[in-house]
Amino acid sequence: MKPSDILRYYLKDEVITKLVNVKDRECAARYGENFGKRPMYFQYKSDVESLVRNGATSFHVSEERWHNPLLINKDMKKEELDDLRKGWDLLIDVDCKVLDISKRFTEMIVKKLGDEGIRTVSVKFSGGSGFHVLVPYETFPKKINGIDTNKLFPSAPMIVSIFLKKELEENIRNFIKRDYGIEKVLSQVRVPEHDLYKKGVFNPYSVIDIDTVLISERHMFRMQYSLNEKKWLVSIPVEKDKVGDFDPETAMPDNVDTRLDFFDVHAKEEEATSLFVRAYDSFEPEQEVRKEVKEFEKVNLPLDTKYLPPCIKTIMGGLSDGRKRSTFIMVNFLRNIGKNRQEVEKILLDWNSLNKPPLKEGLIKSQIDYAFSNKSFPPPNCDSQGYYKYFNVCFPNETCKLIKNPLSYYIRLAGGKKSRDRSSVKK
């Protein structure tokens, strides 16, 4: 798309009005592959016009709502972000390369939300081949397990997303296998057929998924009526009961109708309470972890902080969120590098003193007792739902790209050092 065409599209009064009419959220401009400065907030049409004239190709917005977005900075601690955050929306990002499958899965999500009693739902085409489904913060319960809901980001939306995926897995599997066809999928996604199966069973989430990368602090999604640089289609709102009829021709810049608004919905307070209660009641990440991890060859390595993976190093600095899950991670990590029960207990109790607030000592000791009374398991894999990214301790480096589990990371580096030391002694 030519720069002059991009400028002509964004400078339409009805388009620029929709871009500016987004309140209490952090905004950002993208210039081709790169984002501009953050934080940013659009107050006037001239703010957007200036960015477009300087080469902005798309605009993005946070799912989090802030008391003052301009006060955000990258060095803020989680508790500071929690205090500044006034709320957040549940943003379900349907990610698929096949538009027809995306449409069907989005319809399933909207129906499922309706079955949970949620009528306040808005849908938006991503501009590519997926959709965004939004449930506004006003529909959430005020507290979850005694904690103010505005402070439960990103953990709460992650739990709800995991719940929705489990609830809809069989439905979307049947649709793809019976109605759409595996052969047709293979011709469109162009992956080896064995990649579509998990333990011999077709895995629909190898084809379509709810993108949980979006569920992290300060992550953004494409703003309504913004262009998508891959296809140069517009991310336009779609009536929730007409997703199946969506035609991408309506997202061509010259065809866009701006009457619908993705954010301007009239929410009924706390109508999503049942969804959150059911999602939290069904959330058992430790059971899922035990199913998915493989046994590691037992090792006996000293605890050397130089070789810790970034996630474990972040956890050991103390946390305000994810402390219980981190206890589970740390017990299994330490046990698998050869630490005995007494050593694990001492390390974890010292670690707990850095947490804000510390966990009850009895809770930590009971987790250690349970672990050492059972078969040894490694810590959760890096992509395990409900962990690492779930409470914002995942900051991958180059070594992380080579491994699937934090234990592999440590064995690769600390174990390699041990081998090199032995070689040096022999010489």
C-alpha cells in the first residue's frame, strides 16, 4: 500500500474520530515492523494526523485500562502497575491462518459466552485472518478469591482463556475434522500431517488457537479501524451474530463502514461472574503439567546462580504474584538438580522472605513434603499454560530458544561447566 493511500485512509474524519475515541488505554503507533515511543495517549485528531504524516502504518491499544496511561514506565514493578491499573478487558485473540475456521471458532466463543450469561460481547476482525472478542471489565466480579479483580492481570484472563479452550476443544475438533476436512486444512496451513496430532489424536489447537501471548502486562492489540500491514485490510468491528457471514471485502480501506464501535458497549455489571467462578474452579495446572512433562535423567549439580534460566532467576528475586505456582516450580527444579529435602526447604524459606507478602511457612513445607513423598517430576515446561508467562517471569534469552524446560537450560549450562572442569583436571 502506498504511503499516500495510507495517509488518505487515516485522514478520513470518520476513521480518525474512531481512533481518538478510545479512553483510559495506552496507545502506540507502528511504523512498518517497529513500534514508536511508549507510553502514548491520543487526545486530539491532530495527534493521530501527525503520526500518520510521519509514517505510522497502524495503531495499537492496551487491553488494560489505566488511571493515567502516561505515568507508565518500563521500570515499574508489578505492584506499581497494579495500583495504576483501573481495570482490564478480557480480550480473546482468535489466531488462525484459515479465515473460515476462525469464523467458526469465533462463533463458538460468542455462543459459549452467551451460555455463561454474558450478553455484553463485541467482535472485531483482526485485519488478517483472525478475530478479537472482547468482554468488558464492567461485567467482571469486583473480587476473585478476595482479591480486587483489577489486580488479577494477567492471571485471571489466562485462567479464563484456558477454561474456554478446554470447553470448546471437542466442538472445534469435530468441526475441522468432519465439516472442514483435514486434507483441506493441510493444503492451506502447509505443515506436515503429524504436526496436527498429539498422542495420536487430532489437536485442533495445532490449527487454531487463542493467542495467550497477548495476555501479558502492557501487551497491545490492533486498534479498531487500524490497518493491518500484512494484508492492508482494516481491523473492523463485526456484529457478534453475523461473524459467519463476514466478507473480507468489507475490510478493504475504500469499503469500510465506521458505524460500529468495538469499545462502546453497554455492559451489565457482573454478568460474567459465573464464567470466572467456573474457570477458577476448573483450573488445575499442576495436573496438566504432570501429564505433559517427560522424565529427565537425574543429575547432581551445585546451585550456581550464574547458570539459572531467566525465569528461575526472576522467581528467586521474590514475587508478589505467582508465589504458590513458583513454589511448585522451585521444589521440582531443585529436586531434579540433586537437592535433598532439607536443602530444598532452606532455599525456599530464604526465598519466601523476599516475597511480598511472604507465603505461610506451612504451605511451603506441605508442598515440599508432598513432592518428596511422590515420584519426581521436572518443573513445568516453558510453554505450560498457567505458569511463567502467566505471572510475568518469562524473559527468554538466546539459550531459551534451544530448550523446552528450565531444567534443560540449567543442565545445558551448569552441566556443561562441570564437564569442562573435569576435562581441565584430567589435563
